Amino acid sequence: MSWKQVAQSQRETLLSSMPIEWRLAPDEIGGRTKQRKIVDFIAKRVSSDTREITELPVSQLLQKLRQGDVTASEVLAAFAHRAALAHQLTHCLSEYHYVDAKRRAAVLDEQWRMHQKPVGPLHGLPVSLMDRFHVAGLRSACGYVSWLGIPRTGDDEGVLVERLRTLGAVILCKTNVPVSAMMGETDNNIMGFTMNPFNRMLSAGGACGGEGALIALRGSPIGFGTDIAGSVRIPAAFNGLCALKASEQRLPDSGIAAIFPGLPTAAGSVGMLASELEGIQIVFKALQDSSPWTYDNEILELPWRKEKHESILARRCDPVGIEANGRLVFGVLQSDDHVNPHPPIRLALQKVKQALLSCGYEIVPWRPPPQNEAVENLFRIFGSTGAQEIRNAIDASGEPPVAQMRPWYEQQDNEDISTSSFWQLCEARDKYRRDYAKYWRQMDSQTTSGRRVDGVIQPVAPYVAGHQNDPQYYAYSAVANILDVPAAVFPVSPGFSLAEMAFEEAQNRLASNEEEVKIQKNYRPVDAQNMPVGLQVLGRRLQEEQVLAMGQAVIEALNRTA
């Protein structure tokens, strides 16, 4: 078969796995120019019971499952219905696992009926996985038509999938990713371009754009992905969600389709997306408490550290304020001085800064060593084999590269670099880590409270969701990967109006370099209005507990000053 026939077959297989009564007519799907925002459309298409289940926070959903107020089968059906609708409107899925998931949910329900207690702390919780994760019976194409081969077996599954099942979770689906699973938008020749549910003319982000669109439409309560340069955090910011990018070796990353097999550095880490940070915290804690390091030697023996999490929560500012020497201290990076953020991002930074100051937190300006240069070096590490793996995977089926992948595919200098050159790239990365750590220590001594800087708040990207094939800029997101530090994404605003953005537009600076010119040209106020805006908070390496608590503190400050 031709690559087109193989891709078409996969699309048809996915659609046929959905119940007929959940399939939309062509006129209901409509053109994306006519029906741009579909969040409310899907909510109206499902029953009130389905809405009630799927709109519960993870904590309340798990409580109802533990108590037997709802069954695992009922919860699965509710999310599966919304997932089916979400895919037909946004192209967010790569695999739909509903038949097997129903069997799993039925087993969990029988266990609960027999013993009157849950199987584990995640009993009956549906989860979605970025397409890279191997699941028995499903394919892991990573956007390549040539990888649509024989489905994976149980032997291919990794520790994360095994732990999730042991904890009681139900794997519902896998989600769409870009070709190679490492671009800032989600597009491939199999499922196509994943659209943003708040405006289907715009991108859901990448590489976990499928997760972003699916969870925003409540087709899954929580999803997992890998984050190499922002793959989890960019879709979260674009779709009004929360996310956690963990440090490397904190969550298991075995059983994942390799993009750069054998790359000894900059391999990325596992992350999670959800509608609220508390849900991420609950699932992350459950995984850590299940001792994943006993099943994967690469994982550090670090169970959930309650005292670390509570040490941050204890220093949140309540409405009447707390002592100055107890408050949290945040660095705020307004710009990396290479590509200035678009007006909606600058407005979000101002909003967060004002909220934190109003609640009594300390803010210090943050201007670390140049992030863009370090990120350019990171991408040289990724391209150290001349992008040959990507070319080989594309050529194997005869498919053409999608527009965002074409520069890598057509890379002229397609020879592997020498070992000594590769080591130099790694040393440059390590030097940046040392320089950044030195800067952080210097800033610790400059706070008015005398306390160390707890976390750094900065953009995830210099823009909100943009159009397909817009130029991408990763310096704001990928710096966390270079440093190997945890980062939590939190929503700041459901969107700003044209009037709000117009005032900020007057403050625009002239572009200072070619890359900034490209990014600033993509600012379209009409499209940027009313689009979700999120930021991120970075912590020190392996401080996931603290970063989750800091993200929650920022959200509470925003809510208090709304």
C-alpha cells in the first residue's frame, strides 16, 4: 500500500473503534472557519450525567470511585464519549482503546463489589498517554507512517504503564503527536493537524498537542507525555491547562518509542497535564509512593516528600498576610532579551506579578545568562547525527515531511558530528548549568527578606496559540530541560480582549534580531484575543513537590485578586 493508504487505514480504524452513536455527521463537524470554538459544543452534546462526571476535579472523582458512588465503567464511558467527540473535532487522538478499557473497568467494578474497597489509589481513573508510550495492542507511530507496523505487546510496555495499572488506572487512549514527536505544533500525515478547541484555526501546541486538546475538552482527566523542549508545557499553556515537567529520573521513561535511540544526554523527562494542579499532585504522589525505582533502575529512590510540599504551603500568604521572613520569594523573567513576548504574555506576567505583590510575596527581577544561546546548543545536540533518524523514518514510507519538519529533513549538513564535537556541545550545556546556578546563588543574596529565591516565573512561550506552520521559539521552555529542573504550568487568564491588548501593544519594542522579527510578525491581535494564557514556575532540580506547591500558591493569589 502507498503511504496515503496506510494513513487512511489508521484513521478509519480509529473512527470505527468508536460507538456509532458517538460519531458526528459531517455538518456537525463543520468547517473550522465556521465553528471555531467547540468547548461549549461538546458540553451540550453529552448528557448531564456525563458532564457531571467529566467536570469533577480528579480528587472528587477518585473519592466517588472509592466510595462506590460511581463505577469505573460509568466514569470510563463518560470520558470515552467526550474523547470520541473531541477527536472528531480536533484530530487529538492516535489510538482509541475503549474496548479493552471497558474490560479493565469491568474487572475493577467486580473487585469493588467483592471487597467493597478500591484496587488502588487511582481506582477507575481514566488516563491518556502521548503516542510515544507503548501499550499492548496499540501502535506507537510518533507521527511516522512507516512506524504504523505491528501493534505493541505487553513486553514493550514500560514501568509507568505497569504502575498506572497496578494503582487502578484505566488507559483510555493515546494522543496525537507531530512527526518525530518533537515540534511545537502537532501535525503529521496520519491524523493531520491537531486544532485548538478554543479556536480551531489555531494550534493546540506540541509535541503533546493531542493531550492538550483532549484534556481541555474533558476527554481525559489526566494525561502523560514526554518533555524534551516544552512538549508537555506548551500544549498546557495553549489550552488553559496545568502541567508538570518532572526532572529526569523522577518518573519512569522506559517503554517509550525512541526518537533519538541511544542519545546519552538531553533525553527529556516525563510530564503530566490536567485541568488542575491538585490532580497532577495526586497522581504524581501515587506513582512515587509505588516505588517505581524497584522496577526501573534508572529512577531515583525518591518517594513523595510531604514535608517538602508542606514547607512551601506553610509560607503561602493568607488574606491577612504573614511575617515578611516567611513569605515565598519569586524571580520573574519578563523577557529573555532575545525575543520579547507578545502582548498577551506580557499582560499575564503583569497580572501574576501584581497578584503576588498584593498578597505579600516578594518579587525579584530575573535576568539569567542568555537562554537562547543555551537552547541553540541543545538543538545542536539533538541534531548531532544530522537528523538522519528523522529522514530515515520519513523516507521509509515515501511520505513527504510536514512543513514544520522540512528544515530538519532538508538539513544540508547531514553528517554525524565527531565525538569530540559532541563532547564540546555537552560541555557547553554543562557550563550553562553552572552559570545559571551561580546566578541563582547571587540572587539569593539580594532579596529584601534575606530568603533564597524559591522559584522562577516566566513564559512558556513568547506567544499564545498561533496558526499552523508559524515559526516556533523554544528558549523560554527548553531552558528547564537544559537545567533538568521541574516546572509547573498554571493558567493565568482565559484570554485578554482587543482593548486590553491594544494598550500593551503600544509598549512594543522594535525587534532586535532576525528571529524576533519572525516571531513578532506572527502576532495577530484578532486571533490572540480570548485565547488561554499560561505561565510556568521553575524550581531547583528534583524539587517537584515544591514546584507543585508554588504553582498552587500562584493560582490562589490570582484567585484572591481576581
